[in-house]
Amino acid sequence: MSILNYLLSSIFGFSLLWVPALHAAIVIIFGFRLISVRRPVGVAIAWFLIVVLFPLVGIALYILIGERPVGRKLTRKIIRMEREYSLISETMRQRYLQDRDQLPLEGRALSLLAESNNGSPVIAGNKIELHTNSLEILQHFIDEINQAKHTLHLEFYIWALGGDADRVCEALITAAKRGVACKILLDSLGSKIWFKSIWPARFKSVGIEITEALPIQIGRFQFRRADLRLHRKIFVVDNAIVWTGSMNMVDPRTFKQDSGVGEWVDAMVRIEGPVASQFELTFAFDWSVDNPKINHFNTLAPAPMPLEGKVLAQEFSSGPVYRDDVLYQVLLSAIMDAREELTITTPYFGPDDGLMQALMAAAGRGVIVTLIVPKLNDSKLVAWSSRSLYADLMQAGVRIAEFHGGLLHTKSLLIDRRIAIFGSVNFDQRSLRLNFEISLIVYNEAFCATLEKLIESYLALSDRVDPTAWGKRPRWRVLLENAAHLTSPLL
């Protein structure tokens, strides 16, 4: 350093003696910041190491994705609206209080946890159908739109161009022309290509309202984390019928065909009955939060809806501002409550140490734990990181199957064939900590049996990971996977 400093001083007339002092100051200030926000130890150490090694790059990355702010202005709006929302949600909890008595014993604790912190109550009297063919689901969307009489509310992470997704757009335009009030809420990043297409202008020309959720604004990264996303999938028809699940508004024949993973494999549920009003209320809240023209949540509590079936179910929403960490607690509780079987399907598997220990403990106490993930993934980093966990899981007795029939995108948790958690939630840190997610918790053995048949069809197209063969994989793969896993706390 002294020779370099002498040369630079002789040639350019300046010294580098200030660089170590500046580096030390950056590290110390950053260290105080990490202490002040009390991050998880693994996350804090990872960020601290990055800033020590690459101070400028590390600080820039931390500003972009290091914490979970959505911006001061939006946070104040969410907090204000949540107070207004709580008055309505409390009315619904009181309205359906007696339905809690119908919960099976093994589901009561989970339901109360999901309802906590201003959540939705469990509601009886629903009809829930599982749909597993994406093209048929898109056609059902079109049919629902064509039959709608009053309102159509759609909230998705991705709306892709091409194929039958465009037919859905045309159906919405036709519905708007005959007087149906249509509202479209899409994530800014997930649907960025759609927002740049002809469809927004065409929608607005016929009176369809569009709101862009969590827009990415250059110059505001220091106030708002850029990768907090609206990951929900909600389609509400006339406040009476709801579709939700893992599927974005995409045609699998045209969506991401260049990624080399095959067609995306999804599932959705169609809901009729009183629980549908909870999804309508969540949509109304999200719409009010993300629409800059709305300052208060003035929506009335949905009117009581007729009973359509016998299924006991509960809407379960989560996000990084309100109901923070409830999703993590629910998944952890579900794993710990399992007594016989636990089956997880997820395209992205990236649990933290707490969830890993819960999965291994479940297998250790005799629960048949099965994890189904895609063999090919559109995110190489996620795939490598996930595989770094296989050895520990299999050693504890967890069965792992890799689906080779496309990119398995269905997100589900089946507990003892009696309780199912089904929706948009991936088993990773992004869904648990960063995204606004939506799920349906079903306390019904008939629905769980239907979901189990779907899972069996996935297993028929999967390769069981053999622990012995896995232990013999090349050393370079082990190092690559372990290196990829080091990035997981930062996501």
C-alpha cells in the first residue's frame, strides 16, 4: 500500500491513506445499522461480511434489498387503512364466531393462529372445487367473465401476453361494454411487459380500472425496497365466486418457453359460499392501498352470503407490513402439528433453519414427510440452494421427489389428509418475508382427498431422490450448491 500510495502521490498528486479510514467508518456505521434493526443472526453476518469485503457494492445492495420497507408514505397509508379495515374484519369475525365450533380438534390451534392479528375467521358452508388443467382454467375464467352481472375483480402477480391470456382480456372488454364494473390490480414488476402492451389503453377506453401495485420508481430505492412484490392470485366474480391458487394469468403454451423447463404446472380452486367474501375484502383492501387516488378504506362489510356447501375454510393473507411473520408462524405450527403425514409441493424451496429443523423433527417423530419440487427450475440459484439441503433432510427421513413433467408451480401443504393450505405461497424466504401472499386453509377430508390424488399424479411424474446416489454426486456440485445457499439469507 505504501509503494502504491507513493506512486499515486508522485503521478497524480493524491494519497490513498484516507481509504482504510473511510472503509473502517463505513463498516462501523453499517454495523450500528444492523444492530439497530435486529436482523436474524445469519442474515446480519452475511450482510456484514459483504460490506466488509465489498463496501460500496454491499451498501448499494443493502439499500436495494437489505430491509423490508415499502416506503414511509405507503407504510403510513397501510397502517391507517388497516385500522379502518379492522372494524370491518371484526364484524366478520363476530358474524362467524359459531363456525369455529365445527373445527376438528387438530385444526383449532392452526385456525386461531391464522385468524390472529386481524386475520379472517374460519367459515362453514362453502363449496370448493380443485382445478388442475391450466387451459381449462383459462376457459373457466372466460366463461365466468361472460356470465358476470355486476363486478369482476382480478388481482395477479403476472399477466402475460399471448395465447388464451389475451382471450381473457377480450372477454373483459366485452363485459365492460355491457356494464360490468371491472377492476384489475397487477404487480408492477411481474406484469411489466403487460403494462407496456396495448391492453392497458384498450381497457381504459372501455372503463376498466387498472392499478399498478408497488410500482418501481427510480430514485426511491433508498425509501422503498425494490423487490417487495404483490404475489397474490385472486379472481372475484360478483362478490360470490372466487378463484385462487398458484396460477398467474398466463397461457402455459406461450409463457417462458425459452427457459428450458417445460410448461408450468398449476392448480386453482373455485370457491362458492361465505368464505368468498373474505377474498373480496382482501382485494378491496389491496386495491385501496395501491390506488394513489384512495386515501381511506371505506368499504362496507360484505353482506352475509348463502351457504353453498359443507366445506369449512379460511382465507389467509400475509405481507411484510401488516400481519408480518404470521405466515411463518402458521407454516411452522402446521409442520409441528402433523402426526401422520405431511406433503409439500413448491417450485421454490428455501426454508430457514427453523423450518428445516421442524421438517426434520417431524420426520424424526414418525411423520411421513414428502417434499415435491421441480426437477428443472427457472431459477438456477434457487435450485442449487435447495439441493444443498437435500442431504440433511433425507438423513432425517424426509422423502424428496423431483417432478419432471414441467415446472411444478403448485403450492400446497397437506397435513394428515385432513387440513390443506393451498395458494400462492412458496416455501421460501421471499414468500415468508417479502411478498404479499394469499392462501386458503381447508378443514375438510373430502377436499384433502382430492388434493392427495393430485399429489399422487405429481409423484407419478417424479423421480425419487435416492440418498445413497445423492451422496456420491461430484464434489464440485456440493461446493456449487453450498455456495448458492450462502445467498439465501439475503433474499
